[in-house]
Amino acid sequence: MQYFKNPTILKILDLYKDIWALSYTSAVNHWDLETYMPSKGVGARGEALGRLATIRQRMFLDPAFVKLINLADKQKLNDPEKAAIRVLNREFKFYTKIPAKFIEEFENLTNTATVVWRTAKEKEDFKIFEKPLSKIFDMNRQMAEHLGYEDSPYDALLDQYEEGLTSKTVNQLFSNSIPQLQTLLKQITNSKKYQKTHWLENQKYDRGEMSKLNDKILRSLWKDFDRFRIDVSSHPFTTSFGNNDTRITTWYHEKDFARSILATIHEFGHALYDLQSADSLEMTPIAGGSSLVIHESQSRFWENHVGRSMEFIEKFLPDMQLAVHGSPLTVHDAYLYFNKVSPSLLRVEADEITYHFHIMLRFEIEKDIIEGKLKVKDIREVWNTKMKEYLGVVPKKDSEGVLQDIHWSGGSVGYFPTYSLGTFLSAQWREKMSNKQIFKSTNYDKTKAWLEQNIHIYGSIYTMDELLKKNKMKYDPSVNLNYLQEKYSKLYEFKFFSQ
Amino acid sequence: MQYFKNPTILKILDLYKDIWALSYTSAVNHWDLETYMPSKGVGARGEALGRLATIRQRMFLDPAFVKLINLADKQKLNDPEKAAIRVLNREFKFYTKIPAKFIEEFENLTNTATVVWRTAKEKEDFKIFEKPLSKIFDMNRQMAEHLGYEDSPYDALLDQYEEGLTSKTVNQLFSNSIPQLQTLLKQITNSKKYQKTHWLENQKYDRGEMSKLNDKILRSLWKDFDRFRIDVSSHPFTTSFGNNDTRITTWYHEKDFARSILATIHEFGHALYDLQSADSLEMTPIAGGSSLVIHESQSRFWENHVGRSMEFIEKFLPDMQLAVHGSPLTVHDAYLYFNKVSPSLLRVEADEITYHFHIMLRFEIEKDIIEGKLKVKDIREVWNTKMKEYLGVVPKKDSEGVLQDIHWSGGSVGYFPTYSLGTFLSAQWREKMSNKQIFKSTNYDKTKAWLEQNIHIYGSIYTMDELLKKNKMKYDPSVNLNYLQEKYSKLYEFKFFSQ
């Protein structure tokens, strides 16, 4: 594919490099904030990042820059050129529709709210967080009004995270999937083989050995550590400073080693998207993957379809055994542990089936608040009621309930649904690659090459719909359902009859 | 002291915060570049940092900003306000005198030159580096012409690193000190106790234990690791993102553990300056220490007067013994090792006496090239001749000779003399504090408090001369000479007769 050649686009990309440089250096500062920054550095860091965001906005709204974008928009462009304009226009519209004062106020609010959220979580008291959270939802509703929408103000927020996503679509997807997942869950919990807990969950592990194992896993999946690294943070994440410097983090707890391994391989899936995107897209608005759903489909593919597979577990079994101080492990036992299904309180610990109930709960609550049908002061009660209804468990502490996620404190409303949508899609990639005999062993070279050529290399050139079309695919959550039904009916030894 | 209250100054400081934010985020990127960045990330990092430097320059030259500086310059200001204008004016003059195109070209040149320098050093071939080095000296000469000077163009370069420093001053200081240092060196090498090498230099150490020891040393000197940290890099350095986040690095080699300890405590001395500077100066142009000579006087104080002292060595002797795999150590032996004097090839490994010969050599070469009396192609020969003359040793490899320092490849010409000047001054702080009975044990609380109250808290409010005056002191390298004569005549058991 030939990339950028239109002279107006080339001028735009040259000017854009300043904006890119601000994003790039900010991203490095964010990474440092989450990994190595001494805690008291947070004040200056927040101030500096806030200033850079404002400088960036000013550059974006520079009339000379805007004029070029408008000019290019009327010209005949190839796919990457069109995409660059699409992405720039999205951001430009955001900056013109949302007053600068509003952005600054929102930035300050979320900076404070994150600190308040941490305190509230530590003290197990939602009341402490209620006021800033109300303000965050208020401002999100105002943001929706600024941005505009057709049906629901929540749609304007969903669109911020996944271009074109609406609550109607999300509703439809959930109403197709959730009842069948509920049936599946019931069959699992009713099966003779069902165990509420697995002994390995409570097995303490050696952190040094686990760290070595994570490293070994990554090196088996990716050779070039001159453009990739792993660190530790309080919550795992991936950040990319371009395809020559993409980083992930993982976490370690005292026990339950699968959490650390699955986090590592999940983040690797995100990283691979950025590592394998085309060089020619670097430093442009369409570098790396942008659609959150596609991104999550990559991380979930590696986490669930690779990390939870028998072959993968078998490959690293001796290392896992070493990590749990030599406790004897059989492949089957470890496989059961990695694939244990059990309703639980925490989203980040949820299995492949109950995960989506957690997402639906958040989606419904967010939507109801933004549409004015629910008040923030009542969230806690609604949360607990819904947990009881969907999963049969009720949080005893707010840290395991309404206060568990960082998203709201950071101002993100409308983000959660992309997690489920991406997970559904991951099963479609698996099916596609399995049909082509590409995805079938623990040598993942062909898999990586296929993902590179059909997804990663395009960076953000295509929207999700365009990319699926290009791959002759249609978004279809039933593929995920079939995968789950087949896998878990076998594991828990029951026959699955779909409703 | 009351800090900023003049309304014009307050407006300037508010605008300056954007400039500060660019410096701050760039500094974090530089730290990452030297510590954790995957090596292939260097291209994008260089591009991003270059862009930020240009954005910063544009902001500095914004007519509205310049107008305010000129306005404030005519008003009645207190010391910190005057200092802010002094520092801003210095940078403003640099930007107005040096064409933007020149700065960009110089930036690109030094980015490339650093890579070429590394290759040349690896291949032990000065020829490879000759061309970019000639260009760097050429551009430095042009820079001197742009900046203006009275006597020598080299003065314009010295002034970049230490305000007001001239080659005349440096010449004078060296011609007062060097002959006496040469006499002292001769007496040491002639003494019966003189040993060319010490067995501990070749003793391999355990890196894990050394890392623990460095940590223990730092924690004995500084409690608050919520605003301080240590990492590893190829060359030790200190960087400060404000007094709430100041970081040092150290290095580890296979053997010769004192290098690691002394590097750690040297950088701690730099860090302490920034950690103890006044809160009110944060995010202003005069935050942290700025005079390189004062800064070096701090690092050298901690390195030489603390790190090389009998008391300090005794305190950490058991840990040192552990680091060298339990080889028995006596305090006296370790003290001899830390204070071994012996002419050697590498500046960074030099002892307290021969160090200054290394600096004088670089000073003379730099000055001669900038004044057109020496050509870059002849540097290697002159270097080797001078090494023979001053130290009696001749490099067999360029990596241990003309290619050993990173400074020139980074574009810095005129920097080296600050190392000697700072070292000379460090002995004056020692004398002052010893006279006040402040500096006398391994509890350094009083020492730190004195340094804080009399130096650090002022950040960059005062120039070196002003700060010395404020402390009722006069710059006097003979204090350092006396200290060295007393210390080493005792150690090597000879009587010192000054010439």
C-alpha cells in the first residue's frame, strides 16, 4: 500500500509532528507516573501534563492547521490519507464543541477525584466518593450535550471510545448474548465437576520465579526486547510510544498466579498491535491501533485463546510448578484452574463467562445515570441488587463493589462496553485463523504474521466496520457463544442445548 | 524571605509554567532514555525531544512574554524576582542571538555525533569521530561569535555553563593549583607507602550486595524515598523534576566497588541540592541549583569529604566485605583503597589529586581549538603528549584517551572547568562547617541542615559570587590544596613543604 503522497496531507503531517511530540512525551510521563515515579512527584506531574494538554489543544485549533484539514477534506485521498483526516476531524470537532474552560475543569476534577476514589476505596466508604462522582457524571452529561447525539446522550459518550457505537447496538448485543451465557453458567454450576474454588487460587507463589516466568512467556512470544519491555504497576496496562518502543506492565499478588500470567499475556496482545503496525504510520494521527474494540479483541485473543489453552499451560507447567514452591501440578489441574468458572465480585478476576455480566451491570448503570433515570447516590444499592440478580453474589465491601474500578474516577463513562465487544470479536479471529490452519500449535509465528498482515499493519487506517469488511467478516457475538459452549461443556462434562 | 509578589513577575511566572511544563516533561523523557528505554526507541525519542525544544523556544520568544520581561526588568524587585529575570534574560538572549536554524542544526549534529562517538569508541578509532567533532567545534566557535565575548571566544562558551566564568580566571586558578598538586603527587609517588595499585581494585564484587549497599548508604543519608530514587545507567547522573521528585543513577562494573559507591554518593550530593531547595521556587525559572560550580561543590563534598572519609568507610565496612564475597577487610586497608592516588588514564576514575590534571588537559585543548590554535585532527596527538607530560601515562586505546568523555559528542565545549572549580569549592564548605563543629561525625543531619539553610534553599536565586558573599566567603582554591596536603601527607607518611 502506498501511504501519504497528497501535498496537503504531507503539510498537515509535518505540522502534526509537534502535536505528536506533545502526546509522545506526555505518554512517557504517564508511564513513569504508573511505574517508577516517587509518590510525592504526583503534584508537579499533574500540573505539567495538564499544561501540555492545553498547549496541544491550542496547536490543534491553530487556524492554519484547521484550514489545511478542511482543504484536504475536499480532495481525492487514498485510505491512509482519508483516515488521517477522519481521526484529526474527530479530535478537532471535540475541541471545537467542548469549551477549553470545560476541558480544564474536567481535567482538574478527575485529578482530584482519582485521589478521593483511592481514599474512599481504602476506607471502604462510597459516601466519600459520591460527590466527585456526581460531578463527573454531571460533566459527562454536559459533554454529551456539547457533542450532540440522536437517541440517547449516552451514545455521544460511547462514540468517544468507539466511533459510531450506540447504546442500541450494545443493548442488542447483550440481549442476544447474556441469556445464553446465563444458561451456560447455570449448567456449569449445576454440573458434578463444578467447584466454587480451586486450591491454586490460595497457593502462595514466589514472586521472583513468577517474574522470570512472565519474562519467559513474553520471550517465547516476542524476540525483540530492544523495542519492548515489561514493568510492574498497581494495575496492568499497555502504552506505546511507537512501534519501536511499546511497553506493558503486569502485577503480582501473594497468591493466585494465573492473574499475573493472564494479565501479562493480555497486555502483550495489546502491545503486539502497536509493535506490528506499519512504520509509515509512525508519528502520524493513525499510528498504532485506535479502535478500543479491535484493541481488546487482540488482548482477549491472547489472554483467553492462547493463555487459557491446554497447549500453552502445558508448555509452561514446569515453571508454574517452580513458582508455587514445587507443589505438584498436573496439566489438567492447571487447566481447570485457568478456566475455572465461578461468579465473583471483581471484574478483573472474572472468568470468560461471568465477565460480561460485570460489563452489562456497568453499562446499565452508566446509561441510566446519563439518561437521568438513576441518581449517583443510589448507585451503590443498584450495584448490589444487580450483582445479586446477575451473579448471585453481593459485595460486603465497597472496594469489591461500586468502588472497584478506576474508570469513573478518571472521568471515563462509556468505556466499559468495549471490553465485552472486543472479547466477543476475539473469538471470531480465533475461528478465522483456526479455519485457515494458522492457529493450532504453541508456535505462534504464523498467528502473529496473520494478525500483522490483516489487522496490525493498518494501524488506525480503518474503523472497526471497515476492517471487518476488509477481512470479509461481520461482527457476530454468536461465535464467542459457540466457543464458550463447546469449551465449557467439555470441561464440565455436560451437553449444551441452546435455548 | 518573601518570594514573588511583584504583579508583573507573577504574570511572567504564570506564563512561564507552560515553558516549565515542556522542560519538565522533556527531562522525564531524558531520564527514561538513559535508564529504561528499549534501545530502538531512540529515533522517535530524539525527534520528540527536538520538537519540544523548538516549541519551547517559540514560547520563549513570544512577544507578549518578552514584553513582560522587559517591563519587569525596569521595576523594583526583590532578590528572587531579580533572579528570575536574570535567568530568563540569559536564556532569552541566547535565543535571540542564536538563529533558530542554527539551534536545530546543532541539535541534529549532536544527536548524530553521539551515535558516531559510541561507534568510534567501540572500534577504538578516533578517525571515525574526527569529522563530526570538527563540526561540533566549528559550530561552537560560531556560537561564541553569535554570543559575543571580550577576550577569547572560549569565554562565551564558558559563560554558557557558569555565568561570568572566563578563561583568564580558569587559567589563574589552574596556574595557582596545578604546580602544587604536581609537587604533592611527586611526594606521594616517591613515598615508601606508595602503591601503584590496590588489591581491591581487582576484586570482583556481588552486584546484588552492592546494590543493597548503595541503597543502605542512601537511606542513611536521606529518609524520604517518596521523593527520591536511584536507578542504573551507563554513566551516573542526577536529574530533578522538582524537589518532590529528584533521581540519581549509579553504575556497576565487575570489580572496583568504590567506583559504584563514590558515584552514588557523588550524585546524592547533586540530588540533595534540588531536594532541599525552597518549595516557593518550584516551577519557576530559579527552581533547584543552577550554577554548575556550586552544584559540583555539593557532589564533590559528599563524594570526597564524606564518601572517602575514615568514619564513613568504617560505618559501611561490614557491607563492603559482604559485597566482595566476604574477603576480609580492615578499615585502614579500605581507607587506603578509597584514597589511593595514582596517575591513570580515565578522568572518571581519577583520585582527588590527579583529577585536575585531566580537567586542565581538556580545558587547554578546548581553548586552543576554539581560539584556532589547534586543529581537531591533531587532538589525539596533543592529548597523548599532554597525558605523558602531566600524568606520565599514555593511552594505548582511544577509548581510554581522547574518546573517553561523552561531553564533546553532546556538543558541550566549556563544561569541564566547572568540575575542578566545584571540587576546589567543596573543600571550602568542608572547612566552614568543620569550623562550626557541624561536620564532624557520621550523623549528617546537621551538615544537611546547614547546606540547606545556607545554599540549597536559595535554588538559583544567587550567582556563585553572590552566594559566596552571602556566606561571607571568597573563592579560594588554596583551601582545597591545604586539605589535600594535610590528608595525603598523613596517609602516605611524608612531610609536606609547600613551594
